[in-house]
Amino acid sequence: MPEGDTLFLAAQKVGAVLTGRVVTRFESPLPELKEQGVEGRVVSAVRAQGKHLIIDFDDGRSFLSHLRMQGNWFAREKAALTQRALDKTARDVSWDDEETTLIIETESSVAVLTRGAVAVLATRKKIDQRLASLGPDLLSPDYDQAEALDRLREHPDTTIAEALMLQSIVAGIGNVYKSEILFLEKVSPFLKVDELDDPTLERLLKRARDLMRRNLRPGPRRTTFGTFAGQNCYVYNRSGQHCLKCDTKVGMRRQGNLQRSTYFCPECQNVAL
């Protein structure tokens, strides 16, 4: 599931093959991305902000993408691709292609966005305005925990699990980290923000940032280290299995308007069943 660390790594990957190079192909089945005059422009930067990936061009425009649940970025030097892969990326993109969102090529590299939930080309100013509502980015060097705490306090009646997922409060946390950090800090997902003191909220934010930063490496995401390293997660996607710390069965409930799944240990997190 794409979360802040996923996009940070994707931006590194895409940036490595596109930054500083001239675009030779910019093709999409989406009408709004067709014939936009991107060919001939130079990619000036590739960056991540929360769960978004942004590609900046030298003409003052930017391309904004969001992966949601199913999206993915693929990026390679052409010299590293097989002929079959080269042929696949070189194909014409038909109007009814539901898999491909965008293909960007340079003379020596290619990046492909598949199943992107958001794909917008606009001026950098408009893109940055669209992102302005996001809370502090957990992986940004300028991350401001005091601001994130203040934004949490603006939602006193929201459960902490739902609040951590609000990108307007803090950018980057998704279902996996939400469940894992609450478990590790022994906090019930169903308590309201107003029921938690500042030190607890600060611990949750710090744990989220620390775990994300530890996952900025190749390989599957994990939140377990040391003794429990054989499992990638303590509770996420482990409903009905035994808790790794106390042997109680892990539970799952759905929360919020989107009915997002929250995993927890009733014993470790003091959740009444």
C-alpha cells in the first residue's frame, strides 16, 4: 500500500532517470494530458510530498500524481531493459488503456505511471496551491512536529486512528503505519484526540517519522525489528492471528466514512471487545 515512504522512494527512482534530461515522449490515454507540448522540455526536479509525486519541468509546469491504493511508478534506464520491456513501453497508448496513466521517455530512459488515481499537468504555482492544504510532511527535512501537533488538536472529536490518516494534519501516514504506530505506542485506535495528552500525541508522530525513515531502503516495508524480524508487521493485516507480544488474537474494525481497516491488539492497546 503506497504511503509516504513509498512515494519518497518512487521520487528517488524516477528522479534518477529523468532529472536533467529532455523529454522525448509524453503520452497518456487521458485527454487532458494529450498534446501538451511537454516533449522538448527538461525535467528540472522530481519530488515527493506526502503521498504525492511531482515532476517539475523547465517551463514552469509540473505533473502531479497520486497512487491511492493501486498506482505504481516504474522507472529504468533503457539500457537495463529487455527488448520485450522496451517494446512494451514503446507501444502506442490506446484511449481505452485502463492500466497505463502516463509514459515519459527521454533518449536514454523511461518512466511509466500505471493506475494513477490523480494525474494533473498544470503550472507549478497551481500544483503547489493544490498541495498547500497538506499538513507537515513526515519525511521532509523541514518537518514541523509542533505544527502537526497543533493540527491534531484542531480535531478533538476525531478518533486518533482517523486523525492520523488525515493528510491535512500530517502528510504520509496510511493504513499500515496508522495501525502499527498505535500498537507500538500502546494507544487504542478508538480514543478521541481530545482524550490523549500532548506527550502521547508527540510519541505517535515521532514513531511514525522514525518508522518511515527506517523504511527508506529497498525491500518490503517493515515495522518489526530485532526479535520479531520474521514478521513485517505487528498487527497490520494480521486479523485473527496471535499478537507477537502477548499472544492475544489481533482484531480489526473499520472506521470513518471510507471504512478504512484498523488492526489492533485488544490486550496491548486496552481495547474493549
